[in-house]
Amino acid sequence: MKKVAVIGHLDWAENHMIGAVVKARNILTQLEKQFGSDQVGNVDIYMWRNRKKTVLKGILYAFAHYRNIVLVCSDTSVALMTMFKMLKKVFHNKIFYCVVGGNMAELLEDNPKQIGTLSSIDCFFVETQDCVEGMKKIGIDNVQLCRNFKSITPVSANDLKLEVTTPIRFCTFSRVVAEKGITDAINAITEINIDAGDMKCILDIYGSVEPEYKTEFEELLKDNPYVTYKGVVNSEESVHILKDYYCLLFPTKFQTEGIPGTIIDAYAAGIPVICSNWIRCSQIVTDGVNGIVYPFGDYNALVKAIKDSMNSPKMVSRLKRGCLESFELYRAEKAIKPLVDSLI
């Protein structure tokens, strides 16, 4: 049998670059580098309910031909987990679950019956240390820390963009939806410019627009000279796109964020993060070292943080250097090692 098959939200069909898709692709890329593409397979289960026969065939093939199965998704449906359990009994594979997001322990604590459906998992790899501890608290001991990462090359310290030009350029680089704080980001940049009576800063927005947010988003952009939608960018282009910006805005309203890939992109590009203080924020962003952290859900504090960054270019230059240092923790080769070491 061959080495390993990645079963996850790969979305080869429509290329939605959401966090789960980016993570699955990065893991696949690194495993191919480690073991060779001839030893690594993949099955795309993104929106699997719409193409059940194709996905079922792919899963059966993976279990029959690969010793190790690496699951990378946010979908732990009873149907999928029951199938995995049955196939494992037949083919005696090892199954490793690389969890997307940071709230796996809380979800299972709220739905204890689901724990039994995951009994076929040999090891859970989670993004944050508090999730490791949370899983053990509810009786799941086969869990290890495997930080989120990106298969990207950072800019060099000599290539950091330290000069400041007007208008100052900010960006967002995530799913485009209100819960990611996109509305707050747009309103903050707009407010700052209107109060100044001049175009002091601009905001470029990257990412896939969620259908339920499309109408509101288009209305926010209408006749707004300060904000531009830039479309979807492949994850491997992130550093090239982001490196010329002043700061990344991440005013998320999701308290359950894990280690957001967009922040890793920003670190590799050498641009600081201005972000809300979600539950696990301190595990990736350090205020004054690689970003500016403001109280969760406090719009006025977001506006102040942006203004403070604009008025403190020397501080931002220091944060840019801190970003490159912080990226070292999320280099692909280092972050994926716990998973690679577990594969037989």
C-alpha cells in the first residue's frame, strides 16, 4: 500500500479559498514534498453531498490503497465517520484528523454523543494548545498540537516595505462576510477619511464573498472611493499580494477562531495585524510585537487602532520586523512535523 491519502475540503472544482480548503491543500502539498507525489493521494469531499457517488468511490479507493488517511475538514458528519469506521475495520488503516478551527473541544463538549462517532480516529491534530487541553478534559487523550501553517516563502527583511505613502494602504484577506468584521473594516476606513476631509487611507478587500452578505457588501462599496474589492487570490500568491500593504485588518466577530491562515500570510508578507481580541488571539498575535490588538467587538477601538498605526510609522516598521520573526513558528516544514512523524 502507498503512504498516505488526504481526504478533505480541497474544492478542486470551484476553488473557494476558505480556511478549510487552504489548510487541506497546504497539508497535501507538504506531504507530497515529504514522501513524493507517487505516495500521496487525495479525495475532495468539499460539498460531498452534491456528488455522493464520486466521493464514495474516491474514499473507497483511498482506504484500499493507502496505509494512512489524513482527514482535513470541518465536517464530522455521522455518515462520513461511520463509513470511515467500517472501512478501517476492513483495510486496517491509520486515521489522523487535522482539525480546522479552534473550537473542536467545545463542540464535542456540547454534543457528547458525537464523540463515539470519532472513535476510529487514531490521533487528532489541533491548532492550539488550549484545544489540546480541552480535548483531554472531555476524555480524548489521543490529541497533539499541530499548528496551522502555510506553504509559502516569506519576504526577506531587506525587502520589507518600510516607507509610508499617502493614502496608506490597508487590506483584509479572509472570507468576505459580516462575521469576519468586513462591515466594521469598511466603516472604519470610510469614517477616518470623512473625518479627515481627505483620502488618508484606503482598504482593499480580498476573498470570496458569502452569498448571504453579497447585497449588503455591494451597498457598502457603492460610491465608496475608499474601499475596493479585489477578488479571490490563490493562497500561494498571498505574500506577493500582501507585502506592499501597511497593515492587515482582522476585526473578526468569531470568538472561536483558531489560528487564522490570513494572519500567517500577513506575517510571511511582513505586515502587522490589527485585530480584535478573540479567545485565542494571544496564541498567535502579541500586541506591540507583531500587531495591534483591540477589545473584541469594540468598533471605536478598531478606529482608534487604525489611526494610531497611521500616526506611528516607526512603530509599524518595528511590528513588520516582528512579523517575520513570528512567521518562523508557522513554517510548513516545522509545523507539520508532528503529523509527519506519526505516519507509518
